Amino acid sequence: MFWDEIKRHYDAGSAHQFLIHFNVNDLLYDDVYGYLRTTDYLMAQLNLLGCQLVLGYNTAEGIHFPKVGQWRNTQRALELFPQYNKTGAFHFQSLATWLQTLQRFREVEDINLAEQDVDPQLVRRRINADLAFDKEHEDPFVTMDPSPSAEFRQRLNRLLRQGRARVGLVIDSLELLTPNDPSLNEVAKNEVQLLFSQIQYWASDLDIRRRKHVILLVTHNISDVHPNFTVNPEIPVVEIPFPNYEERLRFIEHLHDISDGSAQMRKTLGNHRERETLAGETIGLNLFGVHDVVQQAESTQQKAGGEPLFRYRAESIRTFSRGVLELGETQRGPSDDGWYVMRIIRDIADGMKNRDLRRVPRGILLLGPPGTSKEYAARVLAGEANMTLVRLRYASQVGEVTININQDGNTYERNLNAGLNFIRGIAPTVVFMDGIEQASPHTTMNPEEHDRMLPSALVNAINDISLHGRVIWVGASQRPDLMPPIFRRYGIFDTKLIMLPPTSGGRVEILRIFCRGQASGNINFQSLVGGAETDGLTWRDLLLIVQRANNIARRSGRDTFTEGELRQAVNDFVPDYSREMQIFMGLLALREANSRMMVPDGLLPEYQEFVEGNRVDKTRINKRLMELSHQLGLRN
């Protein structure tokens, strides 16, 4: 629990100012008040920590005090209050439940209960209950303007200098007050810069620490905050993670338990096993997201889950990661191991299941020409290993959805930091990086420059050994000669699967599978794609051919196509790349092989000549690559 980390520092006297980040706009569970918004939860914990004056500040509201009545109103609006129904009435399953509810809010409503009726663990001193709000040091900001000013800064500083009351201060939306703006490093010229300097100074002010005051700085993405806060050893950085499975299940059970007045809510959430399944499927959502999914399902009188949940998760992940991540669909692979890739994938999945990390690589490279099912392999890996799949998008792909606070050119790097935090929060995760040679925000033809140009946050995450077994980085490339050197580092991407176009027999079987349920009559697949003239057709090519045959049939008013229409689509098909270029990319992939088991069992003649038994003749491959490079007019 993140709060335990704060409490350890505070009790040890090693810190009094903390930078809290990531999932800061969620619901957190408090033993007395129930589910609270994050800022309300932080205020409740500061009170429990012994702070006699608890207050908050942001640039929109100015100084504000915790109001438990408003907390309850929020819970009622979200239908999180026990036994709340659509009519506004409260329902209690039993007298015991009624008494427990009254006990929980005893300090809120001042209900007089006999001491024997009260659980001692639920008794808590009211927030700010011991203060008389007629003293300047205890109520100095009620009429203050939210904008930083000299008067505001002086009064706030004076409050932290007094020793009559311990102060707990929560400054949220810190990025709006102290953004990642180089101008803040200049000599203080205005009140924003002065307040920025003042907050920094508080961290090392031992007088504030001696008086046991606590300052919590809250932001979603620490990259949006000035870096002086993230590198200051006096300010511990504490992450509020996304809720884990147990926390999501507890919240779902809470929604179920308080829904006695709503038969539809109970139908929406189902039995205990269905609720456990829902808790597993909502990975990647915070509790607000889980709440929204359940409420939407209830309003449409449906079970929670299915396609609506996937769409909500996809949009939530895209928004929360600022467009850096996309949710991918996972699927199970074929039951047999006829496809050589499945042997590798199932071994990894078994290693994940048994927590045998010797069988689980930190990263995998999928190398080969376009259309050779690299993305499909990533989907199957995630499905077989029961992991979430996300696609990492590069700087050139997210410009239309990013949020840039200061317009200083570092947008992608900041948003990437949010995305990487998200990846850690939803682990175990497969991160698919297609076209890894494009991973740098800037293009370069010199592979030696790629690591320098790769965002440092991505390099650090890939190198982070603590993520082993929690994150599998899967990179796909058709031009491994241009990929960043980090993808060649020992111990990270040692597993390299070579994805090449299928052989004659493979093409026949793939086309047969794609045509199931769409073709009519007998089709001679061997005559269509079994000859040498169709060598080089990939999985994607064959799928496009079937789709086009379908279109031809539909133009004739039929739902299924014939062999003639399929042949027409085959004869009409023009590959995206010349045969020479495809062979060039295939040989680049084959040159990277470090295991014969990770090379297709069957190879087209242009590749077979370089493989003999378990040996791949890379010297001959290099020679052939030089010939093709000259023929294609590529730069050496």
C-alpha cells in the first residue's frame, strides 16, 4: 500500500514532503469512510497520522478544508453509499447492518451510540475537530484568491512555521502550479517562481520536519512537473498504482452487497464466479472505470463485460496513457504445434504459469518481411500466457491525441512516461512494438544513433530487470539492420523468432483456413497457390485475396465465392514489395537467427540454400545481401 511508504518515512523522521503520482484521480478505500476520492482519502489519512489541521490547495479552488458531508454526497451521487437505490431510499438487510453503517459514520453525524456498540477500530477523531476556527494560524485562507500571491505565500509559510498545530497540506494538480517549464529555473521574477522556490525549500526545512508537518504534492504524470521535484532526494516519489485484482474484486463485491434495493444491479454483476471473472477482465481500469462499466451495463440491463467492456478499456487505456498505448486483442493459438512459433510461445506461457522465469524472456524479436503474422504471434503470446496486450505507439503516431502543457517540444517523452507507468500498473503485460526501427522520435539511417535518440524512459524501462516476468517486450521489424542497438543487448532480446513467407504446403493450408465458411463448391487450393509462381505470398496477402474474392461474389449478389472468383483474385493480386525486396528483408531476418528452433521448419528455396541442418550460413547470407542491396539500389 502506497500510504505505508509515506508513513514509514514520516514515522522515521526521514521526510515530510512527498511527491505522489500516477493513479491520483481514483477511489481509495478508507476503513471508516468507505470509498473516497484520492484527495479526500489523503486528507483522511493525514488526520489519522496526527495532523490537527488538514487542508488542501489547488489553483482552481484555492485553499479548501475537508468536508466529510461533501464526501458523503459524492458517495451518494456515485451510489457507493451502503444500500442506496434509485429512489434515494436506504435499505438495510438487517439490524446489524444498520448498526454497522451508523457506527462507520459516527464521527460524521455525531450519532450517540453506546460504547459497546462501537468497533474501536472504526472510532476516529474528526478531521480538524480540535481547532477553533477563530485564530489566524488555523483559518488564514478562507477568503484568499486561488492564484499565487505574496500574501498567500507569506501566510502559507507562516502556517508551517507555527508549532501549535500539526499541519497536513495536500497540493493537488501540481503540474499547473509548477509545470515542467525551464523558465522556472530563472531568478525569481514573479509570484509563481517565488512559490516554486518556496515549495522546493520546504523539503529541506528541518524546522518543518521537527514540527511534524506533512506536505503532499499530487500529480498524475511526474514528467509534467518540474524535474527539480523528481530528483530531490528530500522528496520521496510515491506511486499510487492501479488497483490489483483483489482490490477490483473487493470493489465489485461492495457494489453487489449494497445493491439490495436494485435487482438489476445484482443481475448485472451475476454470481460470485462471474464477479471474479469481471475483476479479472477489468485489468487496466481504475475503480472509477470499473464503476462506470458496471453502471453502464446496469442502465442497459446487461451483464457487465463483453464487447462494451473491451471498448471502454481500449478508450480508457488510450486516454490514460495520452495516446501512447493501444489495447490489443488477445487470442489462443491453434491446438497443435504445427506452427513452429507455437512451441516457443507455449513454453513461455508455461513458464509464466509456473513462475519459472528461466523460461520467460525479457524481450522477444519477431523478424521478417511484412505480412508474416508478427502481430498475430504477439496476440497469441498474450492469450496463451493470460497477459494483457498493449501496442506502444511512437511519436509520429500520437501527435493528434497528445497533451502538451508547455509546448516545449518534449510532448512525446512526457506522455511516454505516463504510458510506461501504466504498463507497470497493469502487469503482467505484453508490450508490442511494431516497426521497432521507427521507435525513435527522429529518423536516422545510422543504427548507431538510434539508442541516443530513443527516449530515455523507454530505454530505462526495457533495461529494468525488475520487470522480468511482469512485462514481455515484443519488438517486430522488417528491417533489423536499422533497429536500435538496445535490441541487440545480451540478456534482453535473446529470443528471436524468424518469420518468413510460407512454403507451398503452408500457403495451401492457410488459404484453406481463410476460405472456411466463405467458399462454395470444391476448390483445388493446390492449383491456386501451390505452384512456384505464388512463392512469396504471405499470410496477409492470402487474407487480402480471400477478401477480394468475397467482394467479387457480393457484386454478383452472392454471399459465398467460387473457385473461379478466388482464382481471379489470385491472378489480380500485386504484392506490396518486389520479390527481390522481400527476399532481402527475409535474409536480413535469417541473419539474426540464434536458434534453429526459432526458424521455420519449411523454407522457400531462396532461404533453404543458406540453412543446412542446425547451421545458418551467415557468411553466404551477407554476400547475397550485398548483391541484392546493389541490385535494389540500397545504400550499404
